Amino acid sequence: MEGSHDWFHIQRVLKMSLHIQEHEGGDKEVIQLAALLHDISDHKYNGGDFEKGKEEAYNIIINEGGTKELAHSVGLIIPQVSFKGALVEDGNISIEGRVVRDADRLDAIGAMGIARAFAYGGSRNRPLYNPDIKPVNHSSKEEYLNSKSHTINHFYEKLLLLKDRMHTKTAKKIASHRQEIMVNYLDEFYAEWDVEIKD
């Protein structure tokens, strides 16, 4: 798998989830398992099925000896982690779900988010930028999933929106710094795109 959704991404989300959990609370076991399994069947790679990951996570936990209650708690989180469009509201989930969703979104912004955005865009043969194609506020998960726009639009269609969609105080603080990194990057990108020489 390309670098935007590899094992290192899972490790970062797990580490960030545990950091947030230390400050915000929540069942640590549920958070650990949800972080480890949140991309077990990502809709971007499985043909657009947002529910398949829930089923796979549930089955893995049961097969490894976990209780039905634990598997159910983790399974409920999995489909709610992914961003589904600028105009699509986040689902209401447990504190454990909010912790993992915030951790996953923090990995989508800042310097890491920039790197991941271009890695994913490159894997889909998307242009870096096309000034003639403007960003779209998607109103459904299907519309968002089927978008084939260039990578710079992804900043406006998702990445720059995530700071205000964090649910925990811990994540909001981290997101503010990472937002600045992306805004400054875009300023530099446009200057270099236009071959604007800064003395």
C-alpha cells in the first residue's frame, strides 16, 4: 500500500490516540483496538463500502478471543472515523470514538498531512494543482468519495476543515499548530507555482 495509509500511519494514530486518552479519558482497550483497526477496510480501497471495516474489526476481535461487547464497541467506531464530505456532519459517537477520530484527523493535517495528501494523490495519478478546477463542498459521502480533483483542492475540501471538527480539547490544541503549517505551505506553493521570486 502507498505511504498515506500504511502501517506507520496506524502506529501514529495509535500513539496519538493514547496521548489524547491520557488527557480526555475513555476505555483504553477500546481506543487501542479502534486505532489499530480503524483502516482495516478503508472505503478508499475497498470500493466505497463504509461499513465493511466494522464487520472485519468485529470478526477479528471475536476470533482473537475478545468479548462480543468489546467487538461491538470497537465496531461502532470504525465507520465513524472517516471524513465524509465538507457538508456531511460527523456521526455522534462515544468518547472512545471521538478520541480515535481526532487522532486520525490530526495525522491528516500539518506536515504529515501534506506529505500524505500528495502521496495519495500521486497513487491516484491526480494533478498537483489546476487553477481552473475549484474546490467543492461535497454534500454526501458518495459525492466526496467519487471526487477526482487535484491534490491542492483536497486542502480546501477536507484538510483545512478538520481543525474545527476536532472534538477533544487536546486535539484542538495540536490542530491549531498544524493548521498554521498547512496555511503557510499553501502560501509558498502558490508563490512558487506563479514563479514569484521572493528576495
